[in-house]
Amino acid sequence: MKKILVLATIVLSSNASFGQNQPASSPASSGDPFLPYLTGKPPVIAEDLGTETRPDGIKVHRFVFKSRVIETPTGPMPSMVFAAIAHPAIASKHPAIMRLHGGGGSADINSAVGSAKLGYVCIVLDIPGIAGAPGKSPKSVGPWDKMPKITAKPDPTHSGLFDAVLGSIQAFYMLRSQPDVDINKMGVAGASWGGYTSTMVASILNKDLAASWSVFGSGSFMEGANEKPNVARLPDAERAEFIKYLDPGSRAGNITKPFFIATASNDRHWSWMAVQATLGAMKGPVNQMYSPNTNHMIKYPGGSEMIPFFNQYLKGGPPMPKISITKTKKLDDGSVQVQYSVANAVKPVDAKVYYTYPDEQPVWTERHWSFVAAVPGAKGYTATIPASAAKGTTDLFAIITDIHPELGQDSTSVSSLIQRIK
């Protein structure tokens, strides 16, 4: 693992009539519970809801697919998942994105249409076990709506998270099967629980992806997450199974393609420590953006980097900025100097270093991050935390906002990783 963080039985039916993705045996007998489903084949469409051609030429195909069959106390029950694919108006091969909603959400067709307007074929779905907007997912049906998320008893297929990831994998296969998709230019993006799911999908389908994106979602629950107490309460053997198969941090070493996470410095669902442990396990290029002093929201200017990120890796567009802290040192007067490098910035309009003191504010969601301006120089940017503010152990990160050539003013912000100095 790269050291980025500087701190430390549901029986599955084998009846083929329920869909192409049914495994021949129970995942519990096959190790990784997802392996039997990694067929590369799109799931069977159980109900075709038709294709709408909008006035702008974008086509939206709505349908319900069969995911898996789950044995319940009242008998076998198929998992049915609503999804929609938006196709650009121009008939050609296009890059493609799967967009995954957050907890309690539903298939966001407006987002899919927005992506199609930008030249992407886009699929959205009601993520099993995560969707839950009242009245907005009437076509998605399965026992996963009553299955707990944080469990692996008697095996991981009993967790609602299993069906969330499985349904998303199958939706990705459906997207890849579209004749107007360039299968070499595909990405996955998600927010919150959808960000968790996109990270899981990236770790399982790495070879099929060109790039992946997450907002808030991460892995490495035990490094600091809202669900950490629930994971910790599991019996030892069950907790080990959950972490091995359903924690993206355990699978992140499979990710070799570019990955970006946009999150909040005080995010309650996944701490920055969990985020950086997950990023640190990845073997491909990573980039990130921390929105300072926010909790499960991004208020910092230029906090919507998803499209320039995918344009870079799926369309050959201009690269995203990348910054790294190169040196920190305490000066004789007690101040702390921070130097960082910036690559690929076109016209930086704002540069800062944010810092906080964990000994004074041990709960990450409650910390206040102060900032000092950074100034450009021959070797990058330099910021100095004054001696009057320096209080010992310090967590800090650098941030820059750039005028992106495709998006205009204050359009892209990126951060360094958070470092701790003593």
C-alpha cells in the first residue's frame, strides 16, 4: 500500500430463466461473492418501458432488468431494477458514464440527459439497497429494501450493499453493450452511498474502465466513518468478511486507472483519514478536492470537477490541475512554512493552505480549518502559518482554484492530500 495517509445464507437460484447473470452456485462457496456474476453480459430486460426521443434529439430508453433471485422465507424473489440510458443526438461512437445516486435517491434521468448533451452515453439506475426516495422507485422491487447494509452473516450476499454493487455492475454491462458506446472510454461516477458504490465498481471492473469518480464515498470504514461503530460491533469473523468483500478499501489495490474523489474536510460519512487510506491503496493516478469546513457538501468555488475530469480521460481534453505538498518546516520564529507544486494549472486565481489542530478538536466533523494565502514562486507556491497560530500537531492541505479552459471562471479546484506535522 502506498503510504498516502501520514497518520497512521441467502441461497441464489441457478434457474437460468431468471436472467443471464445467475451464478451456477452460491457465492459463499466460491470465495468472492461477486465473481459468479462477472460474466460481461448485460442483464435480461424484464420490462421495456420504451424509448423517448426528446426535441433536442437525445434518446432516453427506460427499462427494468432482472438482477438476481434471492431465497426469502416466503420463497424465491427476483430483484428487479429500473434503469434508463440517455443517448446523444449525434449517431456515432461516444464515451460513456454510469452515474450513481446517493442514499435515498433514485435514477436521476435529468443527470443522464445532461451527460448526453455533453456527448456521453449515460446510464442511471435505482441502486438496490440504496434507492429509497418515496414514490420515485416504483419499478424497482426486491427484498434488499429490508436487508441491513452492515452485515456479512451468514455471508456478504445478505447485505443490501451486495445488491447495490451487483445491480451497478450489471447496469454497467448494459451500458457497455450499447452499439453507440466506445467500450475503451467508459467511466463510473457516484455520490455518497453512490460514491461508495462507484469505488466498489471501480475496484471490481478496473479493466473495463478508463477512469472513476467519487463524491464523498470512500472505503476503509475502520479509519473513520459514520458506519464504523456498526462495523466494529460485528463479531470478528463476520467483520473480517464484511471488510474483505464489502469495504472498498480492501479492494482498492485493484484500481490502476485514474481516480478522483471530491469530498468535504469534515465529512461525517467518510473521514479524510478513510479517504486517504483508500486512495493510498490504489495503484493508479489519484487526485482529490477537499472542501474546507463543510460536512457532506461542497461549497468551495470550482467544486464541480466531474466533467473536466472525464473529458480529460474519456475525450482527450485538457488535464486537470494536480498539486502536491513538497516541503513543510518550522522556522526559527515558530511559524510553519508550506511549499507545494502545481501542475497543469492554466490560470490559477486562488491559492491557499488550510490548517487545523487535531489535539484541540479530536472529532474530525467538528474541526475548524483556518487558512493562509499562498504566493507563487520559482519552485511553486509557499504559504506560512504564523507563529501566533502555530500550536503543535497540525493537519494541513493546500488548495488551488484554476480557470479551466473548457469551463471558464473559477471552474476547477483541487487539493493536496492532508498531511500531519508535529
